[in-house]
Amino acid sequence: MKNVIYYFSGTGNSLALAKDIAGKLGDTQLIPVNHYTLKMELPQADRVGFVYPVYFFGLPRMMMDFITKLNIARGTYCFAVADMGGTDVISLLQVERILASKGLKLSYGVNRLMPGNYILMYPTTAENKQAELFGDAKKAVVQISEDINNNVLKSTPKHPWVLNAFAEIVYQIGYNKKKTDHNFWSTDDCINCGICAKICPSANITLPKGKPVWNHDCHQCLACIHWCPKAAIQYKKATLTRGRYHHPDVKVEEMFPDGKN
């Protein structure tokens, strides 16, 4: 059976999960979701999967837009794996709704706890806890992959309507800013390496004078902050004393949207 997994990843958590799942499924094509993807000729497959982080209790906006536009053949087995640093409430429900609008079902949807890294609001997960989460994820992937290979049907987890309604409000507020990146800046530690511009999935960062400039199409993935080799990128003053994070099994070159090193 041919499989394709579309993933969206800022720190490498979702990419690491997608790679592990693909390795166990066999005959699987991994495709990142970014500003290049819609220019590609996208393949049809027997099974189509989505792996992504949870933002504001829901789907990353870029993944939502992508799934909405994606052409998927009727009868395709669709699955979703949401990795989260905190809580997922509506992301799988959002995938389910989008697929239903295409006459499709979300055949299998699961959540997976991974190291938190939204350092605009809180510090990164402690390293000893990271190791524990990585180990748990490896075990979970074995079961997830086995289920998908067997075309297991797993319904979307249900939450009380009050919690769903609250999550919808948080989600809309979180993504309702016209300039979600106007508080990013870089320190004098910047070495003009250009990684921040290369790694941005929406091509939102330019380097007019060698220093990063954000152009207000930020998707809050924080790839620019976490992959900067000098920790020179900051958000207000909140990140000045907070550590950086990226998945240890992912190389920065794997994160570039155009696949170029």
C-alpha cells in the first residue's frame, strides 16, 4: 500500500514522529507543508496522513489551509497524529470537519505528548523530561504504525461542548492578529547566517541588510527562534532568559522548505 504523510514542523517534533511512522509503514512519501508544497504535483495514495503540532488547542493555520485545498480521492484512509506540549482539544475535530466537507472520514486520529517549546509563553521542557517523552513517543509510534498498517478505525476523542467552545475562542484569538510577528527582533549576536530566512515555512523572513525582518505572515512555528545557532532571535524580552529547543534526531537541513542545504 502506498502512503503519503504531510507534516508541518517548526522544531522538528512533528518531523521526527513522521519519519518514525514512515519507517514502520514502508512505501511512504514524506512531504513538508510549507509555501513550496502547493506548487508541487502532489501524489495520490492509498493512505494519507497528517502530522502536526497543536497550536492554540488546534491545527496550525498553514496545515488547516493545506488540508482544505488538498485533493484526496474518495475512499482514502486518512489519519492524523497531533503532537502537543500541553493539550489538544479541537485539532483532530478540525481535521475531521475539513475531510467531511470533501466527503471523506478521518479514519484514525491520535495525540502524542512531546516536549513543549512555545517559549513566547513558557520555558522549554527540562532535558530529563524530554528524554522520557522521546522514549514514550518511540513506543507509541510502534502501536500507531501497526494500527495504520491494519487500517484500524479510531474515532476522534470527544470533549464537553464547553471545552470545545472555549478552545475555539482561544484558537480564533491566537490567530486573529494581523501582525503576529511584530515583536520579534534580533540581538547583536546575529552572524548573518540566514538560517532563519531559509527555515521559515511561509517565507516570511527577509534579510535586507543581513539581519532578519519579519513580514507579517508568521505562523508561530518558532523555527527561526529555536534553530538560530546563536540564540540571537528574541520575542519582546520574554525569551532572553529561556532556552532553545529542537528535536535531537532532526538536522537543520531537513527543516529547509525547499530541501536545499
